[in-house]
Amino acid sequence: MATISTWPELRAAEKQVLAAIGAARFGAQQFLADPVRFLRESGFTVAPAFARELHELPGVRANPRQAYDEITAGRHPICRRTIRISSLGLPPGLGAPR
């Protein structure tokens, strides 16, 4: 699997990431709750500095740490909803030097 250290590297691995999300029972929910943990458990290497960036995203930062385990076990309320992710929504130029 890919090593992801930057936004452009995440964009380059998008098809692989989407495949991993689609292959997991609650992959979309897990990815939304903790993208770093999901990526690592799916075989991707996430650089520590980039992991910190992902953990600081507002939606991720707001999630309690135990949510991922509850989702994995199918006990979290979000598991009652079908969520499909067809794109990571990374705009061109995201993370590009200014």
C-alpha cells in the first residue's frame, strides 16, 4: 500500500483508499471517525506529521476516541445509516506550496 505524507499523496492514493473504505463493513463510518486509524489498519503508512494534520480536522477532532471501536463493533448509532464515500473531495492544489 501507499505511504501518505502529504495531501497530494493522499489524492494520489484516492482510488486505493476508496477501495479500502468500500471493502470494510463500516468503512465509511470508520474513515470519517478516524481517518488515520482506518488508513493504518487498511495497510497504508501515514507519516506522523500528516497524521497530526488529519487528527486536527474539525470533524475528526470532535469525535470521541472510542467512537471508532464502537463503529467497528457495529454498536455506534451511525452504523444504522448507510454511508457511501465516492470521492475524498480533495480539491486540486490542496496542500500545494504557496
